[in-house]
Amino acid sequence: MLSVKQEKNGIHVAKVGVKGLRMTIYIYIYLIDDCLIDTGPSRSGKYIIPYLQQNRFDQVILTHHHEDHTGQAAWIQQNKNVPLYIHEKGKAICEESGNYPYYRKMYWGKREAFQAQKLHDVLETKNHTFEVIHTPGHAEDHVVLFDKNNGFLFSGDLYILRRPTNIWGFENMNGIINSIKKVMPLDFESLYCYHAGAIPDGKKRLKQKLEYLEELKGKTVAYNQQGMTEKEIVKQLSLKRNILSYWSFGAYSPLNLVRSLLEEEE
Ligand SMILES: [Zn+2]
């Protein structure tokens, strides 16, 4: 199902629930002026394609290359004559069809190849000006869009949860911490998150996430210095595997979180 809601700042939000075995993950596609932000996964095409057909947009911004964000990009390229933009680090990845494990293909569907152009530092729509900020960590090509005049941020997958206990093996937690630190000085209040929707007190929650991660990092490093193994640290911190962790055969796990926090910073 896809439901549409109008938010303040002239933002149209299309919410889609993607069902799996014993879990539903929500995604939020944003339309602001002539600009679509992220496209949704290919598996939800029967809900998303009619929405894309009914609505006008002149450009598509991709917050990063992951298949739940770019799954409809090829359809848009083939059916709507509009440019797609992504951070330059994601460009080559998108030119090939998505190469990721089969459980992700089953959940989100296949991500077909498409051609994206390099995102510029500033994005102009009819009524808004956005600063494009590179925020790697969740993905190398991850960006957020900051509207300084109206004080909000399209945050892609930077936030998602206030207290993550499991992460993907491809995520770099120190990168995420640094990216949150990079946006904290900016003057905004609300967040538009890809998996949590509109969050009016988003900055406060993002700050709470940063505090949680820094505390977790402090403890992890201390336990590591005491000679504990990564597995022992997971236990000591009472970090539990969640359903997504079992479903992904451990590709999403507390162990990744601990391991990533102990990695050398670049
Ligand atoms: Zn992602």
C-alpha cells in the first residue's frame, strides 16, 4: 500500500510498507516542488509506479545507491524524461545492475542499472535551496539535503533509529558518528527520514543518537583495552540480535556494531 500525506514546507510524503516474513519496513519517498527524493524499491512497483505516473517531477535526487532507494530509478529513466542525480561515489555502482545478497533481492527486489549524473553542492527547486552534504558511513556515497531557510533536513538513512543495536557489515559506525557531528552545527529542527518519516524534533533525536553512539564507543573501546573479545563486548553491553539479524543470516548484527566501533578511523 502507498499512502500520501502533505507535510509542511510543501513536502508530499509517499509512505510504503514493504512486507517480509514477520516484519514490515516502511519507506518514505519525498516530493518537493519539482524534485523527487529517492525512488523506493523495485518490489513495490505496483504501488510506486502509479504514484510516479500521476505526479510531475523534473529531477530525482538519490541520497545513496542502496536498492531500497534506487529500485525505481531505471523505471523512471525509461519512462520519464528526467535526470537522476547521485553523489559521484555512487555513479559507477548504479551503472551496473545491483550486486547484493539474495535475501536483499528477495526483500527489495532487483535494482536495474541506470545512468545517474553527479550531484552538485547546491540543489535548487522552485521554492527551496538545499545544501548537499556528503555524510558517508551508512554508505560511501550518502548525502543529506539541508534547507537553511526553512530549517529542515532530508536525512536519507543517517538517522533511522535513535539507539541502533545491530548494523550491516558494510556500515562504518565511526563514519556515521562523524557525519552526524558534521550536520549538528547546522540550523535545523525537523528531519525527513527515509525509514521513519517526518520527525519534527529530528535534531534533538539525532543528537540523542550521537550521544548514545559515543557512549557505546567509549565502553566498547574500554572493554577492548581490558582484553575482551568482540563477542564478549556484545554480551557485556547486552546488545541483542533482532529479527532482521536472523533474516539476513547475521549480515545485520550487534557484532558488526562492536567491530565497526573498534575500527581505525580514516
Ligand atoms: Zn541505505
